[in-house]
Amino acid sequence: MTNYVPEALPRPANAAPWAKVDPKNTLRIALASILPAATAGLLAIAFGWQFEFTLLAVFLPLQLVAGLWLGTVTAGKRGRGDALLVIFTVFFSALVLVLLMSVLWSVVSNGAAAMSWQFFTQNNVYVSANTSLEYGGVGHSILGTVLIVGLATVVTVPLGILIAVYLTETRGKTRGLIRTLIQAMSGLPSVVSGLFVYAAFIVTGITQYAGWAGSLALLPLMLPTVSRIAEESLRLVPADLRSAAVGLGAPNYRAFLQVVMPAAKSGLVTAILLGIARIIGETAPLVLTTFAAATTSVNIFNGPMSTLPTYLYGFISDPSIQSAQRAWGAALVMLILVGVLFTAARVMTRSRVGKKTKKNGK
């Protein structure tokens, strides 16, 4: 008995129509992309228009007309909607990217003047608004930010993940109420949170200005971000993984801890990072609860404590050049701190996933 070996069919000539390049369409796309920009640039130069006016009042309408013409010529009526969608998506994505890069460049270029070793290590004792940048720094504010945000993270992350687990793994009757409360907390103004802690704990004499009061004010701001993103991450885990683990004899809690949680690990890390990013730049609740100390303090439960947002707020309101440079320097340090946290977390997550993939490949 001979084995039948089927012959592979030849690939049809029209199997990949997207690979064909029409020179006429290429020329039309080039004209629709270049002519609006060139026309808007020439008109702006000839009449002395400002960049913002030219971009919104001249370039965008011309680009829409060119896109509609190109879509009609290449795909008929269906192409018009596609052309409008592509133009608006690219235009506003580029606009947001330019604004973001402008903010980053402003912070880096203005904050670089304050960067030095003593700026990272010294505190603000004996430093006034006109003191030279060679003296004083944000060392005490970096330490205070790490302690206050760290305490808020230690309390909020387990609570947020437990809420996400309750919402996704149980059928409790209070799930709707808890989800509604979490959604309501996500819209809570930060100053209201700080004012509540100030009125409930500081004005009544229960405590004085202290770092833990700031952590308590940041908690309702961080909790909705962590719990909602963790909930979505757990929901994205395929139900087949859990069913397979249960089918192999694992109890539900072990299937969740050893299958669902590891599968949602990257999403949970993202929830923690976005939660930290949500609160690390908050100023209003910390001004009301931690005050702005000039000295270095490591006791988060007693006495005022400085943070990077309160340091920035204290100097940006002063008109002197040195104060403005210190404020820009504090903003740059905050960006560096957030960047280090994000990079470290991403590198750790990717390396473990890569090791598992490499091991399975063997």
C-alpha cells in the first residue's frame, strides 16, 4: 500500500492584491500629501500668518479636500469615509505627539540648568528664593516622595487587587455597588481628598502635618486606577486556561493563583505603574496634609515632610530666576523618577516572559 502525498496547489496570481503597486495611485497619494502642506506654507509666508492659524484654518481644510478627492478616485464613496478617518487619526495623533514632545523639551531644557550632584542630595535648609543654585536641592523631597508614595502603594495595591478579584471571581450581590463606588472615586477631585483628610485629622487635632496623612489623601486617588485596570487584566485571561486547570483536578483557588494570576501579571504590573503615575505628581492633597518642610525627615508618622510636587509648588510661585530654575529642576527630577520606575518594571516583566518563552522553545 502506497502512501498518498497530496500536491501543493500553486498560489493564485491574484492572492495578494495589496502587494501590487499602482504608479498612478502612488502619484495621487504623493500629490494629496504634499500639495496641501506646500500650499499652506506658501500662503503663510506670503501673508505672514501664524503657524497655529495656518495649521487649523488652511492646512487641515486643504488636507480634507485632498483626502476626499483621493478616496473618491481610488475607492469611490467608501473611500471618502476611510480618507476622513485616516486624516483625522494622523492629524490629531501628530498634534498630541508634538504637544507631548514640546512639554518634555521644555522640562528638560529648563530643568537641566539646575542639575548637579548637590541638587539631588542636599535639602533646603538656609536656602531662600535668591540663593544660588550651587546650594540646596531636592534630596529631602525625593526621600519624602518615595516614602509617601511608597506607603500609599503598599496599602492601595493589595486592596485594589482584592477588589478586582472580588469583582471578577465571585458572584456577590454587592459587586454592582462596589463597582459604582470605584467609578465614583475615579472622578474625585484631588483637592477634595486632601481637604477631607485635613478637616478630619489635622483640624480636629488627631494628628499634625505628617507624611502618612498625605498617603491617606492619595489612597482614594490611586485605588480606582489600580482596581479597574487589574479587573480588566483579569477579565482578559482566557477562560480555557482556568477550565483546563480545574479539569486537571486543581481546586479553584489554586487555578486562580497558579494559572490566572501569572497570566495577568503584565496587566497587574501596568495597573500598579499607572496607579503610581496617577498620584506621584499630585500637589493639592499634599499641600494640605504634609506641608512643605525644608529639612530632611525619614519619620513618615511625625512632622511635616517635603515632596517633589510641594517643592515645585513652593518655588514656582516666586518671581526670582533661581526659584523658577529650582522648580524646573524638580519637574525634571520627577520625570526622571517616573521614567526609572516604568523602565525597571518593564525590563523585569519582559525578561521573565522571555525566559519562559526560551525554556518552552527548548
